Amino acid sequence: MYLTKEEERIYDGEHGWANQTCMKILVRLGELFNATKLIPIESAHISGVSYKTLGDAPVEFLETLADADGKVRIRATLNPQSFDPEYLGKRLPEHIREKQLNILRQFKKMGFTQSLTCTPYYLEKPKQNSHLAWAESSAVVYANSVLGAWTNREGGPSALAAAIIGKTPDYGVHKAEDRKPNILVDMETPFQNETEFGALGIYLGKILGDKIPIILGLKDTSEEKLKQLGAALATTGMVNMFYHNIRPERERIEKISVEAEDIKQTIENLSTTSKIKPDLVFIGCPHCSLDEIRQIAQLTDGKKVKAGTEFWVCTSRHVKKRAGDYVKQIESSGGHVLTDMCTIVSWTETLGIKTLMTNSAKTAYYAPTLNKTETVFAPLKQCLKEVLKG
Amino acid sequence: MQQITLKGRAIVEGRCKAQALVSTQPISFLGGVDPTSGKIVEKNHDLHGECIKDKVLCFPHGHGSTVGSYVLYSLAKKNIAPKAIVNQTADPVVVVGAIIADIPMIDQIDINQIRTDDIVEVDAYAGVIKILTKRESGASCI
């Protein structure tokens, strides 16, 4: 791998331990995947912010980097933490709050924007064809497939290293020739709702590995439905990106078809129970767009959340601020519009939540192990019907 | 018994000899592995309930959450990480985890050749795996 004089100096430790460690991670990764150089990136987005999923050991790693003057060189945003400061923060023990706040302090010290969202693209849309180093697998697939930006699915630490160096190794989907689709997926049945898009992602992720599909036959797509599809694809696969409803350039391409029965089965398997009496109904994985919040506000109008049930809508501070009246509507119905956090990396067990209902395939996949909940996977309208009365 | 040698690509250098734990399914370290016990907890996984501590963990590739790298790091700090990781295809998320956790790792290996409980020697400098002792039921197939 070719390094510039300046990069070599960083590699040799002339710019301190933090820069050297990050450079070594990038070079090691680049050499393994046959990159010939490092390329500048427009932004980095970091996963591994929640104390719940990080635990203590990686925090020491972050502290060491921050103490050694690790500083981001480019715009670098953060994934959600493990609670929202207002509603849930107050219900959690002091030591948990303190450990989480310490993580945020380390990131702040290194210069990260405290975005605390898995949808950094709602804060600032990356330019088309721009190179990024994003972790958060759902955002990676969305950036490549919906926004036309270029990023590999970075592990948390390599996105962190890229933020500090301001560059990423030039391999994988940073190269035009490696962004070409190599499998054609024929989806024969039209979808009715977002859960079917999510289920398709879960089903395909298991089959595709790291292949790049063209998915044919998707109807009634919206950016939000593609967000669900991408999040789910990256949950069960190593998938970086997908194309939909375009024709392949070459004739000879592997083909598979997905039957309605496959999707039906996947949806059934994503629920661990058919008993629908959730402690929590959760919408917002990945974080809601303004449009999704508007839709939820309309559906809650004139209704009330049932006693004994929590209703959480998760989004970024940025989107919540713009959604003023919609937020008021949802909260007057008894729901909570929570920011900075993600339910699957939050302390639901500590809060006594044992059953969860969601329209997100990614959440439904992870919740049984990460949250130890019984889980029901159902479309938005059904979720709201369950949680609301009147 | 004839000794089987498999050649792959060295990813993180190191050497060890240990029992193999082999899966036919991809692994997500976040959500898939309990970070306090090192046990596989992903439901319906073929290694569900198995502990990865001190094993040569062989699986096709990683999947899912990019926080998986940090989970590997945590497992290593708590001494409940695998002794080595052997993959068919390296997932960048697993690679970065193995780098910062300093877990020997090799990819481009046909893991179907290895069976759970085989004693294997991993040379992750050369990218070579030797199967030293075949498990009883495995031996009958040779």
C-alpha cells in the first residue's frame, strides 16, 4: 500500500500514539483487502456508543485514545446511546447514567458531533459519489443504495480510526468496479407494507453474504421502506448495498427468485410469540424520518395509549426539533418521542420490559437476545392499533 | 491418520493449538454472543449454547452489527475470547475486532474440512491450519 510522506510520518508515530494506532488499523485493513492507497473521506459515522453494548473494556480503549489527543479531522457523527436523557435517563440507576455520560465525554473530547442517531443522513445528506467511512450497517446500506454515496460497512473501531485520520483505505465499494451488481433477485409478489420490505432484507441477507443484488419487482417503494430493507439486509448479511428495479448491464448474472411464501415464513419467524400484549410498542429502528413521525401523529390523533403499555417513537434530536406539532400530538396521546437512543441498545430489561412489538425487522431480529424480550413483528398500523384505544 | 493441512490467508498473526468449534452459519458477535460468558446465544444458531472461549472458532463469515468488533475486544480482555478465528470469507467487522483484540485470524479456509472437537494447530503467520487429531466420528469418514 502506498503511503504519502505525511501518512508515513503518522504511521511512524511522529503525530503521537492516537494517530499512529488509527493509521495502523487503516493500513492493516487496506493491505488485507488489496487497497493501494488511502483516500480522503467527507465524513465518518461511528457505532459503539451505547454503554449497554460496549461494556467496560472498549471504553478504556476510547479513553486511552482521547487522552492521547486523538482528534477527528473531518465531520464525524455518533450512533445512538443507551437512553434518552429526559424520559428514560431519570428511571435508570446513577452508575449506568454516569458510565454512559463518560463515553459521550470521551467522544466529545475527540471532537465528535453529538448526533446520537443511526440516521446521520437526515442531519446532513452526504453528496452523491462522495467517499465516507460509516459504521452503523443500516446507514451504510442506505448511503450506498439510496443516496449514492460510497462507503464500506466499517467496524466501529475502523470508522473511529478513519474519523481521526480523515481517510479510509481504497477498497470494496469505494471502487467503481466493486460496486457492480452480481446477483439478480426476482421478487414476484407486490408488497403491502414496510414489514415485508424488512422481511425481504432478513431473508436475502442470509443468502447473499457480501454479494450486491439487483432486486426486481419492488413496487410502491419509498425512502423509508428502502431504509427498512437495507437495515434488515445488513442485519443478517455482510451486504453493503443493493440496487432495485434496474436492468443488469450484463446478461450472464446469477438469478434467484423470492416467493411470497418465503416472505410469509420470514415474517412469522421474526415473531417469537403470537400472544400480543406488549409491554412496549416501539417504532423508529432505524430512527424515524420527519415523514414517518407525521404519519404516526396522524394515526394517533384522537386516541390514547392504553394503560400499562409504553409507546416509544425514536428519532434524532434534529428531526424531533423539526417535528414540533407532530411530537405534541404523539405525546398528548401518551406516547414518547425519544431522541439520542436506540431501543435495542437500551436498558429495556432494567425497565422491566418483557414483551416488545415493533415494525422493524432489525429490532425483531436482535431484541430476543439483546433485550431478552418476547417479540412481535407487525406493520405500523397494527402496532398502533395494539397500543392505542379510542 | 493422515494429517490434513489447509492453506489460507493470514489476517492477524499468531500461533495456537486448540479444539475447533465449527459452525456452518455466519456469526454476529453483537447479539449473537453473550459478552459475559462467551456463549453463543443467537436463537436457532447451530452453535447455540456453545462457549467460544479458548476454541479455534471456525465459521463462514461475520454478519450484522458493526459493534461486533468491540464485542470481540471485550471478550479478549475478559479472557473468554476464542484462541483463533478461522473464516471462509473475512468480514471487515470481524477483521477489525481481531486486530484490536489481537486474536490470531485466518480466512480463505474451507472450514467444511474441520469438525468440532478436532485438535487443530493454527499458524496465523503463514496462514496455515493443521488438523492434528480428528474427532472419532470424523475419523471414520476419512
